[in-house]
Amino acid sequence: MAIRLPRIASCKKVPKGYFAVYVGESQKRFVIPVSFLNQPLFQDLLGLSEEEFGYNHPTGGLTIPCNEDLFADVTSRLN
């Protein structure tokens, strides 16, 4: 069963105004709008990342240490 996330895409190139994050144990890559950075719910996820990894992310990109379902729930609430 696939979860479709609004305004989120998986792609190799990151379009202008978007950035890539890696989520969950499988390190699934999502490309999300930069505007999410201003959202308190997303900032909470960034706090988890800071606690877990500091500024040393294993993939070289921003890794968010939560499961994909939680990420989908949080990002679906953001506009």
C-alpha cells in the first residue's frame, strides 16, 4: 500500500525551492518545499534530527530519525 504525500516528490534532481531529506530506517528520500522550514511541526522534526545526529548526517544530507508514517502525517498537515 503506497502512501501519497501532498506536495512531496521523490526525484534525483532537487527543483528550486525544494530540498531533500532522508526519513526512516530505510533512509527513504523525499524532496519537500523549503517553506516547510518555517513550520513549527517540521521544526520539531528538525529538532529530532539535531538530537540524533548533530550536524553529522550519515547520508551527507538531512536525515530525519522518525518513521515514514509519522513524517507523512506531519507533512500532510503543512501548507
